[in-house]
Amino acid sequence: MRIQTERLLLKEITEKDFPPLFDLMTNGEVKKTYLVPDFENENAFMKTFLHLKKLSQDENGHTAGIFLGNELIGLFHKVDTVGDRVEVGYAIHPRFQNQGYATEVLQAGIRYFFEKGFCEVYAGAFQTNPASLRVMEKAGMQKTKMKASVRYRGETHSCVYYSAKVKCNDLERRKGI
């Protein structure tokens, strides 16, 4: 996956991105709402890093580091696919939040998956995460009726979902996936 936006580049993760990705995945603020396990140290993170790197370098992995210039500031990825629907996830390091980057990434990701032939792109967030809910709204997504209860870090969270849809013809669906 390689996507250029006005200010950002979504692209493959390389070895040099280990430190900023480790910093993102172990950041206390990120871990409150982005479902990621605890990593005791860099060695414990290595297996996850190698997996994310491999997915980002596979055209069908649909995972990308989010770069501002040469600096990795976040992660965008496909969570799941069901038929012509794709669920996406994203995280931006707190140092770079409140600057519109997440909205810019999500809008670009929605376009990307529509171009790949998906008819619906959806994402979920904890109901107690108003920043992510605003990002999805600003990206043009609509709140759906879908909800889930998610057990995370010893608490049960109510998760709500937003979606963006396009009309699809069965012959056009899933071109590149």
C-alpha cells in the first residue's frame, strides 16, 4: 500500500521504523484506545514489528506506516474483510494529534479501498473516544447501527462503528483484493 496525501505518505515499514513504531505501540495514550498488547521491552515487540513490516511490504497486506516527511507518525491498516466490506484501523502518535492527520489518512484510505473495489469501508472506536468519532465523521463516514462490547485492559468498552459506502456493481467488485 502506497498512498500520497497532501501532507502525508502511507507506505511500507522498514527496519529504521522500529524505534518510532515501538514508541507508538507502547505510548500510554495510544494504548487507551488502540487495541494493542503490552510489550515489556523492544525484544517483546520484535515479533509484532516483523509481522507489521511484512504486511506493509505485501501488496495484499494493506498495512502502511503513516509518514510526515521521513518520520513515522502512525499506522493505518486493514483489520478485516467480509465480502465487499473492509474494516480499517488507524493510530496517530499523540505528538501529532489534533492536526487533521488522522482525518486525512482515513479519507485517503477510504478512497484507496473504494478503488480496490470494496463497496463499504468501516471503522470502530470506543464510545468514550470522541476524538476518533470526530475523525470518522470528518472523513465522511456515517454512524451505523452496529455496536459491540469489547473487553480491553480489564474493562468492557462500548464500541460504535462508522461507515462510508459506494454503490457497487457485482462485476466491478474486488478488483485488486
